[in-house]
Amino acid sequence: MHVALLFLRQMHAVFRCHQKQIVSFRVGRKHTSTYRPHKGLPRSRYVRRLGRWDQLVEYTKPKRKDKPKWLDEATFATLPDRLLVRELRFLTPQRGYRTRVITLVTTLLDPSVYPKADLAQLYLSRWQIEVNFRHLKTTMGMEVLHCQSVPGVLKELYMFALAYNLIRLVMLEASRRQKVPLDRISFVDALRWLRDAGPDTLLTPLVVNPSRPHRLEPRVIKRRMKEYPLMKKPRPKLRKGLLRKKRRA
């Protein structure tokens, strides 16, 4: 459904296939005509082989009774009855770790323009999205918003978006001058330069981060949390509750 919705907007997509979706790369293999899996057969119709673990298939629109609950009737009616997509599979061998088998589906159909190796590298670079979210939430401090009204929160978000785009412009210009990829330019260094720069300040060379494709970081909290309950009510209400208890005492 997500691939079809992007197709209607004339946008390409690269998704990882769901672990329950049956994908077979056998040439001329059979398929089931029902939306739900049947006897271990895939639902997609085989079209053409493009290479090893690389093929063109046709996805069929499910019946109305199998429509996802999150999709409304009007949008579901506009989806195409059939959609030509490309399925490919690759391995990610990494020393000291179990080899992972990853199956992708994409609307980038031409194997000469979009080689299998490039699509695999594109998928593996998706972690950069999480890094960018960390820049917004942790580095810039957007994780905790301070305004208490809806207009105030919107203004706060607009300012974060404006500052983030300005930092990205600085990084883009630095990557062009220093002739390095954009994601290698230090976001923190660009933020510091933009914070201290004046109208006539020249852009100095920024810090270039080393390439760390297999970097691993534990998802843990650095400092021990205080043994206090979380604030689940506004501070004025909690303060009034404390005053009531004090008066009763």
C-alpha cells in the first residue's frame, strides 16, 4: 500500500519486504491469486528475471475486504489494480556477526541505471536518518519543547526547522569547498560556526568526521535516573495538590 501511494505521487520507493511476505526468485514460479498466503506461494506474479536474486514482479491490488484499516475508501479506490515492482535480495556479511539476508522491493526497475549493489548500499545507509533525528532532538534540544500552547509549540517547531535548514546549508557549502561528502561534515561544528558567525564572517573549513560504516553504539542511558516519579500532570496542579496536603497536615 505504501509503495502504491508513493507511486500515485510519482515518487520512487525502496522498502524492505516484510518478514511474513513470501518471496521466491525461481524463474516462472507459480503464485496465488488470493491476498492471503496459500500453500507457501507468493502473491506477486513473476514477470522477468534481471539477475541473481533480482527480478520484476507484479503486485495485485487486494480486494475491498482486505483493505487496511488505516486507509480510507476514497484513497483505496484511486490505487492502481496492478503495480510493476522489482524484488532483489542481498547478503550483509560482517566479521564477527551472523550474515543477514535482506530482501528489498523498489519501483526503480532499470538494473543498468539502478544496479543491485547501489540499491543495497542505499538501504544500508538508512541509519543516517536516525542520526539526523538525533541532531534535531539531542544536539539542537528539540526533544523537550517548552511552550504550553499549540501556537507556541508550532512557532517553536518552525524555529527549529529554520535553524536546522540553515545548518544544512552551511554543511552543503562546506562539503563543496572541502570536496567531501555532505554526511561527513560535522553537524556540531557547523552549528557552532553558524551560532558565532556574523554578517561578513567567512566560512572556515569544518571538521570532517571519519567514515564509520559499521559503527555500533549501545542504546543505554549514560547516567542513573533519579528515583522520582514522572511528571504526568501540569506543574500548577501538582503544586495545588501539595498545598492541600500541607493544609490537611
